[in-house]
Amino acid sequence: MIAFTNDGVQEAAGYFFSRPGDLLREIWNSVAGAYSALFQGSVYNFRRPSFAAGIKPLTETLTFATPLIMAGLGVALGFRVGMFNIGGRGQMLIAAALGGWVGFAVDLPYGLHMVAALVAGILGGALWGGIVGLLKARTGAHEVITTIMLNYVAFYLVSYLLREGFLKTPGSNNPKSPATKATAVFPDLLGSTYSLHFGFILAIAATVFTWWLLSRSNLGFQFRAVGLNPNAARVAGISVKRIYVYAMLFSGGLIGLAGINQVLGTTTSGFGAGLDSGIGFDAITVALLGRSKPWGVFAAGILFGAFKAGGFSMQAAEGVPIDIVLVVQSLIVLFIAAPPLVRAIFRLPAPGSAPRRARPNVSQEVAAK
């Protein structure tokens, strides 16, 4: 794809039969240059004069990865319970609205202010996700439909609050909130030269918490049991309806953490209704690539953060369209979904499953007797 979009490759393809070596050389130069730019834009830039300057792209990668990890953990937790939470956008917006309001409208000491805004954001995301769990438990409404609907409800609600409500900046007609107060802003981890902030530490803590919740807690065992077979879990005495509500509360809270991370760490000058920037839907891909396991999601989030950070470098240095990164992300989802699809089409057994026992031929046995 990189070669097909390169001008030099297209020009050399016009006289391929007279000088085929030119085409091969242009293909190599375009691909090697693009991957070099991707590495230098996301991991380490060898052209910088010092190590401190060369390592800055890695901090950009981790900054992009932070909200993806948080939101991916929320989606992955829903997957483990058998629920498809695609309401990340709405949950991030509600978390940003509540936590952002605490961040710019409330006066509290440094440290305590940040904690209060964090708690408000997490509770906002959990509340918006809990509505989905409650609707599924009480009425059986499918979470895909309700999360999509609540995404739009959250978007237009926050848009209204930014124009006319308590999120509006006084004396401004721009639908944008006031700047977050300095007492609530995440501290920088490596100084003001780098964009990496305290949110990355929260992403690590959220990963550890989700791993403990799913693997070491009694509630996590019930989550996994309901996700594997809700009917068997119900027979075993687990309240499936209650688990649906709890799962969406935790899922929404983790995604809400991604929303408040944007307000207190990345967009501290004020936020608008486009705060999520597609993170809520990218988190689904991150959760799929991570196989819905916390540390797998953590690694997948860093990979996608590298795509985002290095994609701009590829576009600037080599002229590679930024849309190729989106195509790669789409192919990842396709390749993850392909094995189950192929097994379903050709009726192949799942890996590790016991082979089918051959049915006895009753007519032959009767004839033999």
C-alpha cells in the first residue's frame, strides 16, 4: 500500500519493461523510508543531537496510547462478560463533562482537586455505562443498540451544555469549556519538554486493577462465568442480571477514566464535543487485538499509540497518506475475525477442541449379527 501511493513508484511503473530495476528500487526506497519514518516518529529519532531529544517520539507514543489502554480495558471487560460495549464515545463525553466541570469550576488544594476531578469523571462514565447494564438486566435490551443511542444522547447533551449550560465559557460563543485549573492538571512525568503525563501511570494502575479483578477476585470469577455461559452461571446461583449491571459499571468507569485523562492531561485548555477523537471506537480494535486480556490490551494500546505518533511522521517525511494507518487498523480487525469466520464456513473444529467421534453404522452392525 505504501508503494502504490508513492509518486516515484507510479512514475517508474510507466516504463517498467524498459528499466524494471528502477521500479524495484523505488519500491524499496518508499517502503524503507516509510518504516524508518514510522520508527523515528514513534520510538527513537536518530537524527536528534542527544538521547533526551531522540527519545521524545516514544513519549508521544505513550501519550497517544494512554487513553486507548484505558478505554480498551473497559471494552475488554465487557467482552469477558459477553457484552459488546461500543458506547465509549458517550461514556468518555459524560466523564469529561462531570470531571471537567470539577476541574475548572471547583476550588480545591493541589492534589485533592485532581483526585476529585478523577473520581467525578470515573463516576460519570460508570453511570452512563450502568444505564446500559440496567436496561439489559431489566428489559433485555441489547447493549449494542442502547450504547449507540446513548452515544448520540451524550454528544448532543454535552454540545448543549457547552453552548448554554454549565460547561459554557463565560463571555464566549465558542462551544468549548473553560481551561482546567492548574491544581487539577496531571503533573508531567519527565518535565515540560515532553508530553507524557501522570495519565500513563493511571493506565498502568488500571491494567493491574483489571487483571486483578478478572483473575483474582470473586466478582471477576462471576464475570468470566457469565461470559462463558450465562445459563450455566444462573444454574450455579450467580445473579446474571446483577453481573450485567456490575460489568457495565466497571466498563463505563474505565472508559470514563480515558475521558477524564483527556481533560486533565491532554486538552487542559478546554474541551469540545469532539473530545473522544475516535478513541471510543479505536478501543474496540485494541480490545480485540489484546484478546480481551488486560496485559494484551496494554500492549495493543502501545502499538496503536505508535501508529498514531508515527503516522504523522510518515506523512510529513515520506508523503505517505495518514489513511494507510486506518487501513492497517482495519486489516488487523479483519485478520482477527477471519479464523472464526473460516471455521464457521467450513465447519472446522476450534483449536484445542476434541475431535468428533464417528457415529456407529447401526445397519452394518445389525447385518453382522
